Amino acid sequence: MVKVAIVYSTGHGHTLTVAEHIQKGASAFAGVQVELMRIIPEQIGANGRWFDGAIMESLAAADAIVFGAPTYMGSMHGLFKLFLEHAFAPWMGQEWKDKIGAGFTNSSSRSGDKLIALEQLAIFGAQMNMIWVGVGDQPGGNYSASQNSDVNLSGSWLGLATQSIGDAAPEDSPHAGDRLTAERFGRRVARTTARWMLGAQAFPAQPVSAAETRRRNIAGVEEWRRFDD
């Protein structure tokens, strides 16, 4: 069984709609179990830091993690950033190394500078040594017969970028094409993870902690060459 975790935050419910459609697409792929996890303000402690042990345990057990947050004022949701900062703990031990990673964001503007949020998520995935998966569809919205039901209407590939109409109910927004793209994105993540996991037993992840890295660096070049990681 392949495990896909979707962890997200939402301000008004539109990003939740996107997350649910990603879940729908991923769940339709045989042999995939999908868990949806929401980052909420109540998870922030008196010290201003985010923590939820149950979510971190679920992410540790996942084969793939899809990260999602709205874009506000040209950057990702501040609440979600607090969650990412807590991932310093698994970063230290490379605990998420070679997991599949992917990201999505939503805003009420067609552009909304959403690429900045996707870049933040992709850089985070790289720092966690994850294998990043982008959108796999050709662009819509770039010809005279285009309509809101086009797949990949935003023409985004680094991650899924969707547009919700601000005064529309979350269940009806983002556009139909964006909701369909979210489903296809979820299926792509599930299929990619399943393909990746076929070789996971033969080629397991080889994490090297920050402490071990420092030890080898101090020992010198030949110490690194003693290992096959």
C-alpha cells in the first residue's frame, strides 16, 4: 500500500477544495491510501511555534507528501510557513529523504504571484532531500476557444496553481478546469509514487544526518569514500 499525505492550510476554504480534489485523484489510483491533514492556528503554542505530533508521525510514515497553502500578498500563507519551520527536526536526520514531494497553491487572482509560493515549497522539498513532482499536463487557456474548464489553465508546472473567485462558495471555486487539474495532479503524484516505491526495497533511502556529515567532513575526503551513500 502506497501512502500519500496531503498537508495544507486554508484561509477561506478554497484551498481545502483543491486539496480534496487532489485527494480524489490520488485515491482513484489502485493501491494508494491518502490522508488529508490541515494546519490550523490552534496548533501554534504559546511560544509562537507550530507543533502537532500526530501530523508529524503521519508525515514520517508517508511515501509521498503534497504540500499546499494559499498565496497571500505574494507569499505563502504565514501559518503554513510555521509548519515548514518545524520540519527542521526531520531535516537534521534526513528523515524525509527520497520521499516524493509536490506542492499546490491557490489565490483569487489569475496570477497573484503564486509562483513565489510554489518556489518556496519546491525549495523546501529540495532542502528535505525529497523527489519533486510537478504538474504533468500541457497548458490550457492559450487559444481562442479556451474556457474555464481547460486543464492546467494557469500553465503552471513547478506545482499546481489554481484560481478561486473570492466571492464564490469554496465548493464552486476554483474553476472546473482547476478542480479537474487537481484530480489529475493527485493521480500523477500517486502513480509516480507507486513507480518510485517499486525500487524502494532494492534501493532504500540512505540518510546522512547533520552530525554525521560534520563528522565525515572533519575526518576528510577519504572518510566520505568509505561509504556508498
